[in-house]
Amino acid sequence: MDVTKPIETLRLGGLSLAIWRNTAKDGVWYNATLERRYYDEAAREWKSTHSYGRDDLLPMSKLLERAFTRIHELQASDREQDRQAAEPPSSQTKAAAKPARSR
């Protein structure tokens, strides 16, 4: 079974933001998902939710800002890799440098 994993996860307190890389014939794009983890005392287990309280909003905005910057960095890296892949191979690399002659 092929399990897709986020390429990066940013965390702040109980909040986590996962960055996902998507590929299709049209190209590559990135998405983000956000969740809040909490411990359910009655069930004695960790759970996650997509519901956020007032005290989650400012930390969430900080995570979103970091994700925005990180996705732009990833896109720039993708463009650079595409540019390098599109360059024709350089003409024959020069032979290894000859050792200098001693006088």
C-alpha cells in the first residue's frame, strides 16, 4: 500500500501544519492541512480536530505564515531544478588541468 506523506510538517504547540507536494501532468503544486491535537482523558488517547478556539488563532496565523514562506522556497527550488534540467549539457568539459611545470 502506497502511503502518501507530507513533505514537511510545521508544529507550534498542539497545532501542526502539513505541507503536501502534488504532481500532475500540468505540473507541481503545494497544499497545506492544519490540525490541532489534544488528549481525550475519557478515551485515554490523542485525537485531532479541525476546530479551533480563540487561543489557537494567533499561533495558527504564525504557522500559516511560515508555511506560506516555505512553499515559496519549495517552488523556487522546483523552478531552479527545472531550469537546470532544461539546460543543454555543457560542451566537453575541459580535460583535467595539467600540472604546472617546475623551472
